[in-house]
Amino acid sequence: GGQSVASARFRVRQLIPALKEQGIEMEEFIAPLGAYPPRSRAVRPLWALATLASRLPAIASSYRADVTFLQREMLSTFRTLETLTHAPRVLDLDDAVWLHRESSIRKLVAGVEGVVCGNAFTDAWVAQWQPNRIVIPTAVDTVRWRPRAPAGARRIIGWTGQSSGGRYVAEIGRALARVLELHPDVILRIVSDRPIAVPHVRPDRLEYIPWSPEVEVTTVQDLTVGIMPLQDTVWEQGKCSYKMLLYMACGVPVVVSPVGMNREVLGYGEVGLAAQDEEGWVGALSAVLGDPTRSRHMGLEGRRVVEERFALPTLAGRLAGYLRTFAG
């Protein structure tokens, strides 16, 4: 992935120091042009050729390694030059990418020696084509993502993520507007790469903060409640609930759609509430905002769950053990 792609940052880059402590040296080769196509279709063919050419030095370098670790596909949704890398190869999959181009991803999964799956849903699909696999959720750096007292007196409902996921927030706009009417001291905060239109929410109740690595933690630590709305389709069932886990790591109670891994995480403790329709979102958000004692308990419980199940050292240890099985 590219320099700021979340899957590369959180599923590879942040693990490198922890893997080193486990005796595994990992060198990351960042795609100079990224793995995701530009918006303009006209320049995509040229971009694809340039992207693949830029991968050649990394492919050559793979022959110095004991194991080649591929974080998803080199070119989004396509199987391209992966077979030129040095075997054994381990592929990391953290989304239901096969929904875009199944035959290509299936061949990629079947052609590598092992697969790291981000959740049980991905694992169930991979199992059809690859017997050697392991489920390792996306790790949370609990030293960096930790609770702290909110900076201001305002109460904040917050959502953070890529603007491409803004449609999920827009879909619950009416519910959010109703909650903001019921709680005049509360605002809605959006942290993203660009502003997101949230229908029905008044501009004076909406705060947009441009995402950057410098503010990504503090903008979550300030929240009163973190939200993760999703549609209930196969794509969303493949999501790794990372947004939800980051809220929880900061001691923030969550209100989420009970879809895919979200439902699983909700089952680990009273970390927050599920919401499925407009009335459900209004009720769940009002319940968290209206009961500070219960809200504080949810935040503490969320932090406990992340420390026990998703902490970086633990999951780095599991990945190290899996990689060793290939290194001989």
C-alpha cells in the first residue's frame, strides 16, 4: 500500500518494531504510486503500468528474504506480479476484496503459501482455496491509542474514517439530527480526508477536522461516544471493525451497526450499544449520552477488551509465530 493507506499502516508498518522484538526483521517497500487507482479513468492504464514498474525493485529485493509478506494485491483487485516475488509468500487480507474481482483474488489466495485473514468472515472465504491460514485482527497500539480527559467541556458524537465511508454517516443523518436536538450541548465531529455532507444536521452542530497522523488520536480521545454505522451487505461483513477498536482503546463508548465483526466485538463485553434503524440510533445514542455512569463503564470495558484481545504485542507475537513456520 501507499504511505498513508490505513491497512498498510496498521497491519504492517506499526508491527515492524514489535516483530523485531520477536526476532523477525521486516523491511517494508511502500508503493510510490499507491495500490489504488486514481479517480480519473482516463489515466488509469498509464497509472497501472507505472505502478507495476515501480514494484520491480521490491520484487528483486524479496529474493534476499526468507518470507515475502504481501499486504493485499500489488494492484487493487488484480493478480499481477505477485508470482514473481520470492517464495514462500504470505498474503494479508483485511477486506472482502474478492467481491470486486473474484477469480483474480482466488488465484492469488491459492497461489501463495499462506494467508493472514483480518477476521472470521474473510477466513471462511479463504478456506475454500487455501488450507494454510490464520486469523489475526488488526492490532491496536494501546500505548498511543489510550484514554485521556477530554480537552473541552463540549460533548461530542464522533466518526473518523476515509471520506469514501461517509455515506454510512449520511444514511443516519436524520437520527443524528434528532439526537442533537434532544441534547443541545452535543456536536457531531467528522474526522476525514475531506468534508462529508450529513443531511438534516445543522452546520453549526457539525465540526469537520481534516485527518492527519498528528490529530488522529486526540480527535478520538475527545469523544463522548464513537459511531460506526454500516450497511448490512457482504462487503461490510468483511470489515475488521478497526474504527470501533480505536474508539474503545481510547476509553470511548461505541454505538455501532451490529454487522460482521462489529457484532463479535460487542459480544466481548458491555463496550457500547448496537443500532440498526433510525429509532435504534436515536435510542442508543441517547442512552449513552443520558447515563454518564454507564457510559464511563462502557469506556473502561472497551479499553479492557482491546488490551486483552487486540493489543499490538500480543498480535505481533501471533504473526511472528506464523511467519516462522514458513522461514524454516
